[in-house]
Amino acid sequence: MKSVVYGGNFQYITADERKMTERDIALVASHLQIRYRTYFNFIVTRIFHDGTFLDVADRIILKLLGPLGRYVGGRILLIGRIP
């Protein structure tokens, strides 16, 4: 999808970064008392560029999917406390 969205020329992570895997996210979450978890970017930034209407539609879709949002969301926000 990156080549479709960005034309193959845009590097949105640097050479020393990598995407977090589900295992990475679970490791971070295991060290927190999670207070809030939400997912973003199901279609926005993957298929379409940011836009007010699309951002809202994207968030609604992910909210309706509930826990299944973790499988299609491109970004995650975790808010928690270190116990």
C-alpha cells in the first residue's frame, strides 16, 4: 500500500526505525496499567490522504469494530500508568 499512497518515494520511517509488531505493543502494554487504548488510520494515510471527513469516518469505522480495530488500525494510542 505504501507505493500506492506515496508513489514509492516517501520514507515515513528512518533507516534506524521499524514498525512495532503486535508482540512489541504487548510488551509495552504489559508494563502499564492501561487506562485507554484506541486505534487510528484504517483507511486514512493508507489509501487516502488526511482530510477532515475521512478522518472522522476512519475513527467511526474503528470505533464500530471495537476490539477488531487492532487488526486493521495503522496506529495505536495507549494511555496508562507504570505500576
